[in-house]
Amino acid sequence: MTTRTRLLVLLATALAASFVAVADLLRMLVPGFLGGLPVSLLGRLGPGVELAVAVTAALVALAVAGVAAAAELGARRAAPGMPVAPPASRAAPRAVRAAALTAAALLAAATPGDVIPLAGYSFSLTVLIGIVVFIVLTVLRRPRLGILLAVIVGAVSVYAVVAHDADALFPRLLSVYGAALTEAGLSLAHVAAAAGLLAWSLVSAASAAVPAGGVAAFVLRHRVAITIVAALCALPYVVARASWLTPWPAFGGAAEVFDADPSVRVLGLLLGLGMLTGGVLTLGLVLPWGERFPRILAGVGGHPVPVGLAVIPASVVSVLFTAAGVGFAIEAAGPGKDTVQLLLIFPFWLWGPMLALAAWGYAMHRAVVAGRAGEGRAPVAGPRVVGG
């Protein structure tokens, strides 16, 4: 990740943390201010605990962002003209990274409510946009393949609109967004600040030489297995949604529901597509196209994938899934609920932490490969440990 990207991440972190500090301080001092927000994980211990921890963590995040930005700028001045600072100058002190990760965990735990539903709808719509962009870039480089993909996607879209009233979904989703964004603004600021701290910490830790032992070496050696476990977390939900294409729909699907509102089926399948895409993108952390864009894409094909393009989204999703997953696991364990089924279909409690480890392994692997290339040695596809 370039110095400029890291500085932008730290700036976004500082802005989000400032918003959290001001908003939660006002919640402490002004009775009724944003009083309708859902309870966070820490909120179960009392609103005073939640707000005190959130404000403190936000201030720590601001301090960490300032210290880290100063270090990044100092390293940049020490190595003028280099897009990426030398590893020794980029490696932040462990105490700073520890403070960043602690603040990120506390900010995530103090996130009010569950923003996963809103994030799920948003990501599913983003996937549709991504499919269009992918097809356009493919048409420009490989016209026959691109046109074939365009015809298939176009046919599926027309069928969804004609047979299942898919066009009715978007006005309904826009109205939902209008109501949800006002309430979710503070939650998203919590997530943005925590994810920024996590992304910077992962890249900073990866920029240092990886020791021959310890957690870092374990994650680097086993990053493929870790990533596969993370990606497989999408499978139960995808299978459940895919069953809506059969006469035996599971998990909320029913023939009478689809008959009453055909767009419900499309919405469920769209969410399943989003989850499937998330699993595939997770696998990209260990697959070749996660390091270089596929050559069938015009403009970017064959070029290295920026490390930040993988680590930053993975950090955001990791924070979302971990915070919401723990809360969901607590609620799923309540009386009268099928706890095992819910935890298997929504394994956010596992996917979040495993995704963070997978992103860390990816960042370390890219740092090792870049280091070898800088020394004039051929990059090695498999993960290796410096000094090991």
C-alpha cells in the first residue's frame, strides 16, 4: 500500500473518529439526543459504559491516526521519490499498533445496532454495478466473451423483471435507505473508524520483516487454509438462498410468499449473490487474480492489484461481521430459537475474525513478494517466512 493510500486511510479514520467522539459526547451530555438508536454490544452493560468507551476509543483513534500520519510523512521525507517507504521506516512501533487494534475493537463493540442488513443490500447492489463494469471491460479486451456475458446477464435481468417484478425492488430499496441512513450514520462512522485502524495496522505489521515464529509466521504459513475457511462461511447462506430456485425453498421462502410478491424471490437471490460474491472475493486473497487483474479486463488486465484494494474492503467487512456476528450469536442463543441453524446460516462470528487474519496474511505475502522482487529474486507464489 503506497504512502498516499495509507495517509488517506488515516485521514478517513480521523474524520470518522471525530464524528463518533462528538456524536457520542452529545449523547452523554444532551438527554434524548439520538435516543432511538439500537443497543450495541457494550450497551448491554449499560448506556453509560457504551458511551464512555466509545468516546475514549474515538479519542485514542484520533491520537493513533495523528502519530501514524506523522510517522508516514517522516518516512516519506527520508525516502523522497519512492512510492513506498522502506520497510524499516514503515513499521510502526508495536505499542501504536496495539493501541490501534484495541481502539478498533472497542469502537466496533460500541457500534449501535446492526448495520449488516443495510450493508448487505448495499453490497448486493454494488455487485450488480460490478458485473456491468466487468462486462464492459471484458468487451473492450475480449469482445466475443464480453458480448456472450452481456447476453446472459441481460436475459436473466429481463426474466427477473418480466416474471418476478424485479423492477419494483429498487423504489422500495431507496425508501428503505432513506429511513435507515439517518439512523445508521453513527454506526457507519464507528465501522469506518474501526476498519481504518484495522487496515492500517495490518499493512503496517506486514511491512516489517516477518519473524520465524509467533502468530505472524503462523498466519503467513497457513494463510491459504485460513482464507478458505473464511470463504466457506458464505456457503450455508448461499445454499439456503439458492434453494429458492427449487420447489423446496428454505429459510424464509414459501410458495405463498412468492405468489403474493414475486419480487421477494429476486431480493433473496440478490442477497445470496452478494454473499456468494463475498466468498469468491475472499478467495481472491490467495488466488492469482487477487495479485494481478485478469488479462481479459481492458485497461487494468495484467497489472498488480493494489494491496489497499484488497485489505481495506476486507477490513471493513471484518469489522462489520465481527461486531454484528458476536451480537447475533448472543441473540441466537436465546430461548425458543434454533441456535445451531442460525449460527450456521449466519456465521459472521467466524467469518469476521478469519477474514481479518486472511487479509493480514495477504498483506504479509505481498510484502514478502515485493521484498524478493526488490532484491532481484523471482517472486514465489507460495507463502514463505522471512528468516525462516
